[in-house]
Amino acid sequence: MDNCIFCKIVRKEIPCNKIYENEDILAFNDINPAAPVHFLLIPKLHIDSLVDIQDNHQNLLGKMLLLVPDLAKEQGCEDGFRTIINTGRVGGQEIFHLHFHIIGGRERLPVMIHQG
Ligand code: AMP
Ligand code: ZN
């Protein structure tokens, strides 16, 4: 994906504040953090969005999910965190390369969606 900003980060064409990398997965700090800890976990493989995942992504997605608690703890989320995947227009997705937001810090995060 030539013009995808996260693919460019994967290819090291633009810099990121990397916190983790393996063969298939990259994690880096969000450029506009919503809380003291806010990093993004992405597959190196370009997948537009959560609605585009396929059966053959199972292993990759499982590996990503398994990394979340370890990385969150490593980044200072000792007592919980929030994991968000914005999807599509209604979900407010801005960058169409699948990514998990991991957000936390010391303080309790605000309620995300108010009911009623
Ligand atoms: P989303 O609305 O879920 O698509 O979120 C995209 C996120 O990517 C936002 O939180 C942005 O702050 C973040 N972001 C955009 N460009 C960069 C970048 N170059 N490096 C790190 N984070 C970025
Ligand atoms: Zn991409």
C-alpha cells in the first residue's frame, strides 16, 4: 500500500516512536496521545480495517492480542487499560490500516460512551 501512512512506518519511510517489533507486528506511540500511555499495535501486513479480516489472519490477530497485556504492562499500565479498534466511518476510523489503540496511565479513564 504505497500511500498508507502505517505501511510507510513499517517500511521505515517515516519515523515512529517504536516500542515493540517482531516479524509480523509493530507497536509505536500514538503521535497525539489521549492519555499518558497511548500506543498503537499494528500488523505489518496491510489490512484496511477490522471488517476486512479473513480466516487466514487468525494467527496474526491472535498473536497481536496476546501481546497487548504484556506491552501495556511494560508501558506502565499496571492496573488496567483500554483497547480500542475504531472501525469505518461510524467508528471514527481515520487511518485505514488496522490498528489497536492501547490507552492507559495511572488514573481511571473517563467513561467512553454515555448511555441514555
Ligand atoms: P483512528 O482514528 O483509530 O484511525 O486513529 C488513528 C491514530 O493514529 C490517531 O490516534 C492518530 O493520532 C495516530 N497517528 C496518526 N499518524 C501517526 C503517526 N505518524 N505516528 C503515530 N501515530 C499516528
Ligand atoms: Zn497500510
